Amino acid sequence: MTIVPPPLATPLREINPPKWPSPRGYSHAMAGTGTFVFIGGQIATDNAGRVTTLGLVPQVRQALRNLRTVLAEAGGAPEHIAQMTWYVLDIDHYRATLRELGLVYREIMGRHFPAMVLVEVTGLVEPAAVVEIAATAILPPGRPLPADGRLTSELNFDAQNSSWLTKEARNE
């Protein structure tokens, strides 16, 4: 007999008080247990570290892609994000492009809406950036991070044995 472990469920639970208006595009709070991943502010840089897009909507698209890439390296996915903080240079422009931003968000992150904070700032470290997005994720219990510092893209998690396998061990 083969025992297959259940899939690792998202460790997060939305908290939205029932008598409050339903939030649109975010949750009031998230609760969960597991391994915390703190993702530093991501901007619209390419693989060489250059900002190559202009405008809020294209920069949000690239910043979210970068955030998702970092999260994947930790073994996570968008549904593991508990909280996001967005820093924008122009909150009025953010409000004016909310519909387009919502489409881009769902394109990259799906329909998972964590607790969110939006902050207008006077500048970001990278002068060409108009948005920076940071996040905190909680990975499911039982999905350990690689202990040897390797990137998860170089490894494969073997859920049956709760261990990480190298490409060589996977016969690739």
C-alpha cells in the first residue's frame, strides 16, 4: 500500500469582521502558522537590476513578477502571502489607475488578497522607480527551507520524505 501525504494547504485564514463592509482587493487581516518569509521591497527591475519600464501599471506588473520570483525561490506561491505593503510616489495616480492595477494584480497574483497597506512616499531608493512592493508570506508547516543555502529552483521538495532533492538525485 502506498500512502500519499495530503497536499500542503495554505496556512492562512482571512479575518474580515462580519459586520464590516467587505474589503475589495485586500483582507483586513490574515492569520496563519508555518515558516515566515519576509520579502524586501521589489521594484520593476529586470534580471540585470535595471528599471526598464515607465509608468505605474507596467512597473507594478514587473514588481509583482519579481516578488513572485523571490517567493518561489523560498518554496512559496502567491496564496502564501499574508501581508503586502505598497509604496507609491503618487497616490492620486494610483487611485486613477485602480481598475488597470486590479487586472495586473490578478494576472500575476491570482485571486488571493492578503492584508495590504498602501503608503505614498516622496521618493524611493531607485530614482526611476514609481512603486515598491514588500510582502510577508507564511509557508505551510512541513515544507522546510533548504538547509544548505541552495536556491529552491536548484532543488525539488520530496513531500513523501519531507526532504529536498538535488537535480542529480532526481536524475535530471
